[in-house]
Amino acid sequence: MNFLSGEYECKIDPKGRLVLPAKIKANLPEASGNHVVLTRGFEPCLVLYPKSEWKTIYDKVAGLNEFNEEYRQFQRNFFRGNTEIELDGTGRFIVPRTMARFADLEKEAIVVGLGNRVEIWNPDRYEDFLIKDQQSFSQLAEKFLGDKPAEAPLI
């Protein structure tokens, strides 16, 4: 299994195109080819999934009971604006304008590999969502990765 990792500063050209960093592109699963799915994140960022990873998530969300109002509302918001994209030979793709507005992307972006997905952030907003206190980060690491079984996060 390939892991998408790293943090990269990228430019967005005047036509709204972003080039995925070579290390990210090289680690896209072969099964996905150059096909990815771009969606809005839960935070003010975009999330790019290899198509093979997206299929797993799609199946879960699409499989929810359509006769349940809460599930329908979640599906409507989750699938809203998702776009399947084919990367060109250099790993470049056009960021749809509605998505660029959602994530406040203009000329620069931070691209962050998170294992099975990639987040695309406005550089100024990205900093707002990072843990700035190393002690807090250490406590989270202990909570989720320590010897004790991890407790489910409170939602």
C-alpha cells in the first residue's frame, strides 16, 4: 500500500491549475491511475482521494438508508460538488472555481499527504488548524498511539 505523505508549498497558475508534488503523484495507487476525486473538506480545505480510496468511502456513504432524513442530509452535503479529475502527465489539474472559493485558494496552496488522502489548504488558513502547543500534540500522540487501547474520540 502506498502512503501519501509530506507537506509541500505549491503554486496555482492564473488558469487555476495546481501541479501535485512529484512524490505525491508517484505514490498514487496504480489501481487509480491518474484518476482522483476532489471534494470539500470538513475544515476549509479541499481533500483529494485516489479513486480507489474514494470508492471505499463512496460505498459507505451511498449505502446509508435513503429513507432516513438525517442520512439524506448527510449524503447531500457530503457528495455536494465532488469532482472526478484526471491528472495530466505532469500531475496537473484544474481546481474548480467553486472549490477554490470554498478553500480560499488563490495563488498558493499547501498540499499535505495524510496517508490515504491529500489536503489542499490556503497557506494562511492551514496554520490555524495546526496544533501549536507541542505538549498538547504529545498528549494526543499518547492517547492515540500509546500502549493503552485508544479511546474513541468524543464527537
